[in-house]
Amino acid sequence: MVVQQITIFLKFCGFSFLFIVIIIGKRPTGGFMAQIIFYVLIGLMIFQAIMLVRDVVTHRDDLGPGNWLVSGIIGFIADFADTIGIGSFALTTMMLNITKQNNDDRKLPGILNVGHAIPVLTEAVIFVTVIKVDALTLVSLILAAIVGSWFGSKFVTKLSETAVQKWIGWALLITAILMLLRQTEVIALLGKGNTAMGLTGAKLVIGIIGNFFFGALMTVGVGLYAPCMAMVYMLGMTPLAAFPIMMCSCAGLQPVASINFIREKAYSRKIALAITIGGIPGVIIASQFLMNLDISMVTYLVIVIIFYTGIQYILKSRKTAAA
């Protein structure tokens, strides 16, 4: 059974890679920087696949709880939703909670980061085809998020189940608020009229520090997109420059965070692998056929459910502490 699932996983990875390279156009046409980013992302995808499969094969008799099909469907839905702009972390947390797939909340941050790493890398390769942002700004902010995720994942793997439940609960509430601000275009207003394609001096330092913390927070479930977008807008950057920073930061930090989660066995192998298997086709289908859907009502519904789930996790942490 395990060998069969790994075979399916590798086929999906291969299909995803071929789809990106052959169907979308072999490589980006947006300049030298875009091409470098493209190959780095492909390298990270291969690295993540090898790391995950090796760990699953090594511990094939201890894959953890969950159902392959249910977790795979969760991955498909979450990464489909992420591709069309809803997000994946909060949605995955909500669905895992509803379906009772995970019996140890301490492993939830690892499941999110390890399970969604390759689907998010697939998104980045598909969408980051043109990069019109200062190279120093782009690289500095991406590296800051990656370093933040390294330290964040080391911190999270040492937390108790009660602490993780509390962090996840607050992460969900923050995510719901940020989603509401983005959906109502409050965040977009921050970027109106901005023209800067890069940051210098004190603004660059602020951006690096901010993305470091956003990268660390992503390891406990707070998505990086919205806070990073708000930050670069407030620093005066144009929306065109913001997108590759956000997308590449998320794609780059998850494989690095995964190193600590996998090393510390702080994730469920079966659930994470199933999410990855389901998530890749979710990204591909959404990106190619359903990007023009009107998702406003669905997004508002998701925001309400995420807010409710966040409160549930905070209350759960209090029950766990009292037990």
C-alpha cells in the first residue's frame, strides 16, 4: 500500500513538472531573474520530494493516523482554494479538525508546511513568469522569510500540544481578519498609487525584519501572503512587485521549514503525503481552468468558518491544559 502511494506521488510530481515545463512554455520569458527563480523552485521541488519520500519509506511502518483518500481530498480542495486566492493553511486546519484525521495537534504545523510545500512550489512555478522587482529587494526578503521559517520551525517542534493549539487558534483568528481585509480590498488600498519596484535603506531593513517574522509565523499556521502584501504596500511598493515576493517567499520557506518538522518527526507522514498527492492536481486544475471564478461569497463563508474554528482551538487548548 505504501509503495503504491509513493508511486502515485512520484507520478503526480512528474506530471506536475512536465505540465509546467511543456504546457506552460518550458521556462519563463520575464527576464534573467525570472529564469533563475524558475530553476531554484524546480530544485526545491525535487529536494522536497526526495526528503518526504525518503522519510516515508524509512518509517513505512509508522505513517501515523488518517485516511489516504480523505486527506488527499483535503489536499485537493485546500490547494485548489489556495490557487484561486482563498488560501490553504486555515482551510486545511478546518477540514482536518472536522474529519478528525489528526489525533495530535502538536503535529499540525508540520502537516501544513510539509504537506503543502510541493503544491505551493507548483503554484510559484506556474505564476511567477514575470519578475519586475529590484533583485536585491526580492532576494533579501525571500531569504529573510526562509531564515525565519528555519527558526520558527525549530521553535514550534518544541512546543507542547496545548501551546500548539493556542498558537493555531490565534493564527486562525488572525488569518480570518487578514482575509476579510483583503476581501474588502482594504489591503489593496495601501498599494494604490505606489510606484516603487524596490526598497532601499531603512525601508529595506524593515522589509527584511518583517518578512523574517512572517516566515516564522507561517510555521504555526499564519499565512504569509496577506501580511507580506500589507507590509510591502505600506513601504511604498507597487502591487506588481509585491506578488513575486509573496509567492517566492512562501514557496522557498516551506521546504526549509520541512527539514526541521521531518527531522523532529513533528508531522503525520500519511496525512502530509496524501495532502501533497491531492494538492498537486488541485493547483493544476485551478490554475488552468478556473481562475476567473467569482469566489467572493465562498470566501466570506470560509472566513466565518475559519474564525469559528480558531475559537474552537483556543477553547480546546484550555481544556487540554486543565486535563
